[in-house]
Amino acid sequence: MRKLENSELERKSIEDFKKSEKTPIILVLDDIRSLHNIGSVFRTADAFLIEKIYLCGITATPPNKEMHKTALGATETVAWEHHENVLDVISNLKKENVLTLAIEQVESATFLQDFKVSANQKYALVFGNEVFGVSQDAVQLCDGCIEIPQLGTKHSLNISVSAGIVVWDLFQKLNWPQ
């Protein structure tokens, strides 16, 4: 087994990325404090050709030196917008028939492994603050909630880790249905 060289990875140019058909997933980040978390989510979004990221509330926006450390240029490829109010973003996405899903631990949440996707549906995944999670108002406005099952003592994951897990799960379900 031989590790591939960067030149063998057939990476898209920024122009090719922007022209590519996107995965029908939108990410909504609300009040994310850590620039490293934001950058990491951009990098994950780039890896899976995510359609767009909405940065809401206090969530910082590119360009930003600290964000760039983890995004490694993904802020140049992934489409993004900043909005003050996450509830406005969720409401607008719902009007566009995007299924809005809070990634949060709530009553009657669907465990990630049990969540079924539809090939003709666009999804918006709402991720909340590192300490407080998705706000109750945003949870109530969303069409549903997905929970990542956890067995340890902390009962929470870093937001960038959660985003990676959920994006990968939906990406593979959309692209390689069972």
C-alpha cells in the first residue's frame, strides 16, 4: 500500500468546485464562538460539496486568519451568507421547501442512524452554540431534530465533529442508498 501524492488526488480547482453539482445539504451555524470550529465546518462542507453555509448571530465570517488555519481555503469555495437572526434563515429555508433539522438532543428526536433521506429533498442542518446548543426557538421552528447517539459521560460533541458526523451520514445515504 502506498500513500497517494497530492498530485494524484485529482482535486477540483476553485472554479470547478463552484461549477460542480452540489450535495443538497445546507448548513446553518448559529452563534458559534470558535473560529476553529467555523473553519473546520467550512472544510467539511468543501469535502462533501455542500451547497451553502449560513453563518448566524455572533458566528464570525471570512476572511479571518484564525478561521483560515482550519478551513485551509474552503472559505473560497463554499458559498456562505451571514444573517443576524437564525429564525429568519430557518423560516426562509422552509418557504423554499428545504427540510430544516436541528442537530440537538430533544424529546422525540430521530437518532441519526434511523433518519431516512429522500433523493428529491434538500436538507438544512442547524448547529448551535458550543455551550447552549440550538436555541429552543430554533428547535421549535425546525421541521425535526436529529440526535447523534452518545454513550459516554459528556453527552455532547464538538460542533465541528457533530457537523462532520451528520454531513457524512446524510451524504452517504443520499449517494449510496441501501
